[in-house]
Amino acid sequence: MKEKEIYTRVVEYLNKKTKSNFKETTQTTINLIKSRIAEGFNPEDFKIVIDKKVLSWGNDPEYCKYLRPATLFGTKFESYLNEKTKPLNNKSKLSAQQTLEKHGL
């Protein structure tokens, strides 16, 4: 997969999950993704981070504003990737991790 295709896929996935309109051509976003790829992460890792953070921050009015490339793909990327997920709510028996696994992520 070509680098440009990776940027496009990652940003399109982020936009789909967050209902945003980030550009895959923004140099800052490109640099962030390129840095994580250079560290050995792959496109699937970006999807996992996006899904985990959308689950934990998506409905929080304070934290949903951090669902952006600068936060998600920055220096805390690895910790977000390895973060243990909590149940969606007290009544839910299906954890966020199980939800990810159910969807093949």
C-alpha cells in the first residue's frame, strides 16, 4: 500500500467514525501518520485507536472535541492502542473490546 493511500484510508475512516471533514492532504496530519508508520504501526492500528477513542470519548461533550488527528495520532498513540476498554455502560454486558472483536477489529 502506498503512503498516500494509507493517509487517505486513515483519514476517511476517522471522518466516517466522527462525522468530521479532516483532510488527508494536511501536512500536519501526514506527518503524524508518517511518524507512527515509521515507528512500526500499521493502518489497522489507526482504526483500532479511532474506534477505542470514539467509544470512550464520542458521547462526552468535553472529550469529543479531541477526536482529531493531532490528538489521536500524536505521541500518545501507542497508549491509546493498548488502552483497555471499559463496558459501554453499567447495563451493557458487551465491553467495547468485545464490540471491536465482533466487528473484526
